[in-house]
Amino acid sequence: MNRRNFLKNTAAATAVAGLGSFGLMSFSEEKKQKKITILHTNDVHSHIEPFGPDHAEFPNQGGIARRYELIKRIRQENPNTLLLDAGDIFQGTPYFNFYGGELEFKLMSKLGYDAATMGNHDFDNGIDGLYAQLPHANFPFVIANYDFSNTMMNGHTKPFKVFIKDGIRIGVFGIGIELEGLVGKKNYRETKYLDPVEISREISAKLKKEENCDLIICLSHLGYSYQDDKISDMKLASLTENIDLIIGGHTHTFLDKPTVTKNREGKNMLINQVGWAGLRLGRIDFFFDNNGNSGSEGTTILV
């Protein structure tokens, strides 16, 4: 299948489902031949259970059980679904302090995550602590700009993974934030941080030209946007090409719908992030027809 002209003459939107009461969307399938659903989380931070009824901001919201039921219903609606995470799986509740990440990985495996990238807090028990929990993760970690060559993590991550859903080739790669200054050196040891812009351009070109991907997704833990020159999702988008969607993390940014922005070639692309603590589940539906056209549409479902 040829590369699609992404988002041509379409409005981008997402389904961001608050994990309380929710409904499912109905879409017009007229002239739409194939639909790919992307579900995503970021910065869940070991929040297994809902917030309590007395929580000032999010009473009775969140919880992995609700997310499981929502994901199950969406997959029943569309089996051509990918579930992705943009990092900071660890740290934030006593579950992490007691189990060291084992429970988080086991539950993500139960939910059927297809891939995840890493955030700075995923190194909070050190690189050896992260390595020790990998057997509990039945999904791959994609991270292209961390060089683990001289660490025990060498060979246990991939720069990208290609998924095929209903004949559509979907390339997913990961980009992490610079660990120096956020994580103690003794925690990440000899991990080398590679330039995220250079690596993103290299990997996305490979996914497009060599892997013949129809849809290219970056799982980023860079952060949505900053006032200074620090690299962010918005800046990464403007300096790269070939990426169709950046799923972000780190800054705990709640977006009701994806940001539509321009890439290095002036083409439209999407950036999305859904806050933190598993309070929302991002959903974006991509449609492909037999004439090589593509688009996305959806709605926002709040709690």
C-alpha cells in the first residue's frame, strides 16, 4: 500500500475517554474502507486504583479496572486497534515502592499493550531495577535515542516496531527525554542519550522508505512544549518529517483533542497527550480508502 497523504482536507480529533462513565462513538463508514484505532496512555505513575472519593480534583476517577473495560469494548468495536504507552509507568503510589514495577507490567500485559517507551521515572529503581521487571512485560519497549550498549539493558529494547492491522503497516518508535539532571547517574549508568531530532528523522525515514509504513507514530517522553529552547514534542514536529502522530508524555498535559501542527515540510501532523495517572485514555481513529487517501475523525468523551 502506498504512503497516504496524511490528513488531507480532514479535521483531526480524538476520543479521550474519562475513565468513569463513558460511551462509544459511532462513525460514518461511508467510503471508508479500513479503520485503525490508536489507544494510548502516558505518565500513569503506578496508579492502579481510582482516586478516593475525597480527592479534591479527581474524586472516584481513574483506575486500571475501568480502563480495562473501556479498552475491551473498543477492541470489540474495532479489532484493528493498537494500545500504546508513552512512559513514566513507574513511581507515584505505594504499589511501586512495594513491588518495584512488577504489578504495573503484569497489569499492562493483561490489558494487552502493544508497545511502550520509557520515561525518566522508569529508572527510579535504577537500570538494574528496570531490567529485573522486564520478564513481567509481555510487550516490547521501543526507544531509539537511548544507547544501552554498555548496560544490562542492551538488546532488551528496540528502536521501533512495525505492526500490520488489516493490511495497514504501522511503524511505532520511541524517543526519550535526556536523563542527566532528571535521574541520578547511578540509576541510568552508561546509558547514552542521542539527539532526538536526528534519530527521529533517521528512524521515520527508514519506516517510510524501507519498511513501507502507511502510518508512523512516535512515542515521545520529551514533553509537550516549553517556553525555552528545550526539545519538546512541538519542536520535534517542526524539525522532522514523515511522522504522522506524536503520542507524548512527561509534562502531564491534558489535551481534549490532538494538536494539529506543521512538520518540517509544512504538512499537517498530530500531537496528543492525555495528562497523567491513567485518568484518560487517548483514542484516535485513522481511515484509509482504496484510492490512497487517509484521514482521522472522532469525538472527545469526558467523565
